[in-house]
Amino acid sequence: KAEVLWETAANKNIFNITADGNVPVNLVFDGRQADTDRLKTVLGKITSEEGKLDAVKAEYNKLATSLKTKDIVFKANLANYQEAQKLFSASIDSYNQKLAAYNQQVEFWNTRGGAPKGEYEKLLREQEAIAALQTQLAPEQERLSQMYNALNTQKEEYNSMVAQLNNVAEIYNRLTVDVNQKVEYYNEVQGERDEFITGLYVSGGGEDRIDVFQFYDREDLVITIAHEMGHALGLGHATSVNSIMYSKTGSQKMQISTEDVEMLNAVCAQN
């Protein structure tokens, strides 16, 4: 189906599909598709398309609220960690200065054959104080390490929820095409969120392949593959939201746009 889209628009044979082709198409199952399947199960119980849109919007708003809370908590914990790290760094600097001064005194007296009794006892006291300070720094360093690990865990959870949020927005955009509803709200969200990768054309290191990570239905799958096949041809991203080669899914139909054809002709002319 994806091949036919391009070849119909170009009016010529472009691709040859064989089992041992040079550019394999891989379906990669990860959290993106898992979230999509979970949401599709919920939507499968809803009869009207409008009802499905409402359900997806409710899911999106729930995730957005949770994400905002996680963001607030993470930033607060990050500020606490940075303050603790600042204080610890100051303590380390103080320790290093005292240790350097102590070593300098030891070296001074060693060059003179040894320190007098009073100076020697003073050096011993300084050595004990430095050792005590080092002992005090160890648990603080461990506490900072635990705080850092906790922050990384929170960051991973945050990123996972961002991926879920992006996934829901992509599904919403796809559903709106079916019911011809406007998507200004989610288009605004798209401008603020990270890029959500549904498919990827990989070229380099002696390897060329197309990986597909997420699709909502058969039409969505065809459009995603057609998009990546366009990249395999050497096409970049289009500017029109209706073009197969537009950077985000949501508004495309299963047809090659005028802009797509112009981009294809430009690449063909160069080659």
C-alpha cells in the first residue's frame, strides 16, 4: 500500500519489495505501541467516534495533570540536591585546603630533619581533625549519591509519562481526521512537547532500515511506512500538515500531496 502511494503519484516503478530486500521494515514493540494498544482496548468499548475523542481527551488531561505534579516535585528535589551539592563542595574545598596546609607543614619540617615536640604534637592534632572531617564527609557523599540516583529515577518516570502524553496526542490527532473535527488545542500542545517518533529511517554504518514504533490502525501504519520510504528516497520533511512527508502524523490521508510530488521530482532531478 505504501509503495503504491508513491508509485501512483510518480507514475513509475520506484520500489521493489522482496523478502531479502536491502531496506528491511521492522515493527518494534516498545512502550509507545503498548500505550496505544492499551488505549485502543478502552476505545473499543465506545461506539461513537465523538465518544472516543472525549475519552482520549480525558486521558490526555489526566496525564497532563500528573505530569505537571511530577515536574513540580522533580524541580523541588533538584533544587534541594543542588543546594546540598553546593554545601558539600564547600566542605570538600575546606577539607582540601586544610589537607594541603597540613602537608605543607609536614614537608617543611621533614626538610629540617623533623619537627620539634610542640610542633609535632600540633601536627598530630591537625591530622586527627582532618581525618575526622573526612569521616564526616563520607556519609554526606553517600546521601548526595542517593539523592542523585533518586533524581535520575524521577527523570526516567517523567520522560516515560511525556512519551505517554505524546502518544495520546498523536492518537487524538489521528482520530480527529476520521470525524473531521478541528485540532487547534492539540496542535498547540504539539508545539510545546518533544518530538514523538512513530517511525524512523536509519542509514549509516553499512545498514539501511525502516523501524516502526507506533501505529493506531492499518491506515496509520501505511502512512508511517510511506513517510519513512520517502526518507529512504532522499526526501526531507514537508511544510504542509496534509503531506505524507510532514514531520508529525495526524492530518494526513492515504494520498501523496502536491508538495510530496514536488519534493520527489526535485530529488529525482538531482539524481
